[in-house]
Amino acid sequence: MRILISLLFILVSIPTFSQSQSSFTETITKLYKAGKITDAASQKTSIDLAWKEIKSVGIPFIKDDSVAFLYHGDAKTVAWMGDFNGWGYRRDFDNRGKRIHGTNIWILRCSFPKDARLDYKIMIDGHRWLLDPENPYQQWSGVGGGSPNSELRMPLSKSDPILKERPGIARGTLKKDLLVSSKILGYQVMYSVYLPAGYEQAGKLPVIYVTDGYEYMMPELGNMIPVLDNLIVDKKIKPIIAVFVDHREPVNRSNNRRMEELNLNEKYLKFFVDELIPDVENNFPVKAEAKDRAIMGTSMGGLTSAYFAFTRTDIFSMAGIQSPAFGTRPQIYTICSSATNPKIRISMTSGLINDASEGSRKMKQILQDNACVYNYRENNEGHSWGNWKNLIDDILIDLFPNQ
């Protein structure tokens, strides 16, 4: 579990790529020297040897805070797109690779914090997107299941071990793809329910409602089920029930309605309060008081968590907010700052690399002014499930400590 410190910069000590004794500069210089050899056969041999050496220590090639992205192949242009340049939205980051003279090897050199973890892809000739063929590390991203990106792991970045399934422990039960027919929305909504091990003897339990629930459950994205199991077994949180709300249309799961449902949608809030929560409470042993009920989400779901919690303090007393999309609906600041006596517990996180830190810091000040109980963390990551999944345990411990 990551250390609970406001404005957290994650500092851990196990390197991702083992490095040879050769310095960063010496190893890359071999490629440049090989490209200048005039004899074709000798040049090819030298290039192949240099490339083999670089591959043996890992691509991207990483030394301290320096990175060399490398691509070996024919192309007119090569660029690297990822969290570091906002996937193309940030023009102040030069993401264009340079071809090493005399070779078909392309290089982009840059620098990142030593504990950064970032998603990226290679773009060939301005239109063809590739996973890095030399990098074994991947992180899935996207809505509705998403797809893989290559993953840059700087030397001090580390995956949280709480995400791993543990053999031999008591596991919870997952009731999947339940349906509630909504008169308010005019369509069916799908959700899944996590019940902790031994819930039958536990009586009624606290509950957390999780937007983008399919993604939070998916092992390649949020992987939240093992986190719940592990935290409960470790007695880091009290046993809770989790309701994972799915925004995909049940009969056409390629149709994801999240952008409508999670966009400060009063009708969707009314559906939650008047239809979804009663349906859950009628079918599962959850406590019915606001003090035992939380809402959680990321990006647009983070926006929705703040909106739900501050608009209906009689329903939600806790909110988990990850990389919130406050900038898309700045009226959320007025909603939260004008809430009457909001006795809300908030756990909020954001990455520092083209994520949501600016809006989150503004909200942090509002939480402070409202005398809310809150924890706020930042890390050197982007707007990615690689960021969010590593902080799920911290949020759950903030909201449901086993005290």
C-alpha cells in the first residue's frame, strides 16, 4: 500500500529495467558510431551488435531520469505518443524521433521523474499506431474494456502488490450482470455486486457504488476484486459490499452511455437514489444509512462522485474521486462550495503528468474551506488505469478503515 501523504510523490526502490554497467551515453553512442561506418558489412555488424546490447538491458533504454525511446524499422517519420504529451494534445513536448544516420533506428531522448509510470504508443508515418515491439510491459486503457498501450516504467516506479490474487485466502462472491429496469432513464441498467467472504453471517454491511464498474472489475484495468479480498483479509478495511455499475447497454455492449450518464446528469442521480439503491437494498444485505454509503469513480466518474456526494449528502457520506474531469463541467466547483454543512469524507487522487491535478487542487481548497475530512494524493503518472488501480486500496482504506 502506498504511503498516505498529501500531495504524494511515490518513492519506492526496485528498478523495473536492470541496467548494464555501461553508461546511458556510452551505450547510445555506439549506435551513432556504427551509423558512420562506411563499409556496409562492417556497419551492419556494428549496428546489429549495438542494437543487441541495448535490447539486452531493455527498451525503452532507461538510466536514472533519462529515457531513450527506440524503434528499429523502415519509416518516413516516427513519433512517440502517450501520457507525456497528452496523446498529442500537448504541443510543447517534442515527441518526434530522429533517425540515427546510416541506420533505420529512430530515437527520442527525454527525461521524466524517476518514479514515473506512463502509457505510450509509437506512431509511424503519422497514422500507424504500434505497441513498442521491444517492450514487454503493457497497460490496458480505454472505455468498455479498452486495448493495451506500452508502459514506461521508470526505475523507482512499482506496481502495488495488493493487486495480486493471493492463493489460499477467503475470497468474496461476485454476482454479475444484474439488471434493473429504470422508468426514470427509460432503459435497463446492468450492475454487478461483490459480496465479501462470510457475508452471510456478517449482517448488514457498508456499501460502495462504483461507476465505470465494468472497467474497475476488469483484471487488465482496475482489478478491484482482488484488492477488496486482500484488504479485508488483512483487516485494513472492514468487510464491505461493492456495487459495480455498468454504463454499457446490456443488449449492445459496444454502446457505452457513460458520457451522458456521468455528465452532471440530474436524471442519472435520481435513478441512483430512487431506483438503483432501493433495488440493491432489497436484494443484498447493505446498510441503508448515508454514513455507510460511498460513491466512487474516475475521470467523468470522479466528477460524478463529487456531484452525487455534495448534491445528496442525505444519501452519500463518502466519495472516492480519481483524476476527476472537473474541467469539463466547472460548475462543479460552485455546487461543492455552496453545499450546506457537507459532512463528507473524501479521498481524491490525481496524476501530475497531463492528468487532473489543476482541477483537483482547486477542489482540495474547497474541501478545506468546507471543513471536509479528506485525503489527497498526487503521483507522477497520467490519465490511465495504471495510475488509478494502484491507488484503489488507499481510497478504500480512507473511506472504510477497520477501526
